[in-house]
Amino acid sequence: MTRILIAEDDRRIRDGLVQTLESEGYVVTAAMDGKSAIAFWKQEKFDLIVLDVMMPYLNGYDTCREIRKTDGHTPILFLTAKTEEIDKVVGLKMGGDDYVAKPFGIHELLARIEALIRRSKGVVQLADDESNYRFGALDVTPLTMTGLRDGHSVSLTQRELKLMRAFVERPQQVLSRQHLLDVCWGVEYLGTTRTLDQHIAQLRKKVEPEPGMPTVILTVHGVGYRYVPCE
């Protein structure tokens, strides 16, 4: 039984999503705003959370940020009417896994939801003996999803940990965008490589000695990225 939490303030869209998802066999809990979504999330365990960005009382970004304080694993999908690049970056930075822009096709939405849930259930949890490692300017502690930089703790998302692990396993090798998407998002991922680029941009802010002048995660134009371990 797969449980989905939806937070959407537009009643017409909310009811439509509930009806569609329930017809697909999902058990759906619907909230009309972020504040209500947090209350439901504290009471139950969900396999996926769908958040509208623009909601009263507590918007989607702030709702996601609150959830990510203690839950770094449940996939979060944003529904947004905004198309500006900065808004997509904010969502990913807050810990979101994917986003769908309104108006969206229901088949696309269902495919995104299925892919997120499939990948989430297929993720092997970090082992207790998962060792710490150095990645650029960051001392990474996978078990706590944190890093240490210049004496300050830095929060890491599950996606960032996956990306770093993919790079650490193949230092100095050029990894294509498609390879990184397959490894970190899953082969069923239907999004664009721009999602990957946005995650890399956010990761660079945490691991690069000088984020504006990358020396750890290098862009290989037209192909992908290459990880250069610090000497």
C-alpha cells in the first residue's frame, strides 16, 4: 500500500489529484496548505509528498524545509506555476527531488510519481559502517547526512550524497550527464539534464574552495562532469 501526501490549496486541483491517484491504487491524504501537511506528516508515514509551491500559511518551500530537518529520504515533488529558473533552483536547494510545472499533463505527473516512488523503494539505506570521506572542501559524514567545512556543519541531501558517491567511485573520469541521472535519479527518470546541472550548482557551493571557480567538480562541455580529488 503506497501512501501519498498532497498539499494543494486549489480545491479543484486537489480533488482532481486525489481522484486520479486513488484510481491508480494509491492511498492519498490531502491537505489544503503547508501547515496542515506538516500535521499529517507528523502523524503518518508517507512514500511520497507532493507540495504546491504557492500556498497560504506555509508555502511549499518552507514545508519542504521543515520536513527535511528530520526526514531526508521521503521523495518530495513540487507543483509550481512558476517557470523562472531561480524558483526551480530554490525547490531543489530546499531538498526537493523533482518538480512539475502547471499546467501539467496527468500522464506526465503519474510517470514522475511512479519513478520517484520506485527509486525511493529501491534505495539501499546507508550501512552502519559507511565511512566518512573528504570531498573538496567538505569532510562528509554520510550517516548523519552532514559535512564539516571550516568548522561549520553543512546539511546534505540524499541526492547530493548520491552524486558525491558516484564521483568518488570514479575519480578523474568524465561521467556523462545521462550516467549521473541513471545512477542518482534512476533509469526511469523523465526529467531533463537541467535538473542535474542545478543540483551540481548547489553541490559546488558546499564542496568547492571557490564555488565561482570550480576545481573539484569540473564541467566537460557537451558531455558531463569530472571529479578531481584534492591533493
